[in-house]
Amino acid sequence: FFIFIAIININLGILNLLPIPILDGGHIVFLSIEAIRRRPLSEKIIMISQKIGLAFILTVMIFVLYNDIMRIITNKPLF
């Protein structure tokens, strides 16, 4: 049981480091860009990219939920 919890925790940590702006990996990308440019990014650019990242994550979540619901309705096996 604890191994399963550990695997889930590690997977969440890895997913959190994806370079999508709303996640921690996106913040690392922003900090890297600011370090290379040696000046901060504008708030407008950060806000727009975070909105795009949120829209992307929500789109993926809706797509996965739709597929799961359709699998239940059509009674198709997982594999």
C-alpha cells in the first residue's frame, strides 16, 4: 500500500515539473528566461501564458474525463 502511495507521489512531483506555465516547471522556465535576459518578464506575458497553461490543463482533463465516461457507457474494456 505504501509503495503505491509513493509511486503516486513521485508521479505527481514529475508532472508538477512539466514546463506548463501554471505548474512549478513553468515557474522554473520563467526564472530561467529572466536569468538569461537579466531583466524580469512583463506581468502581461506571465498572465497570458498562465491562462494558456490553465486552458491546456483543463482541456486535457475534460478530454480524459470524456474518454472515461464514453468507455463506461459503451462498456469497452480498458485494454
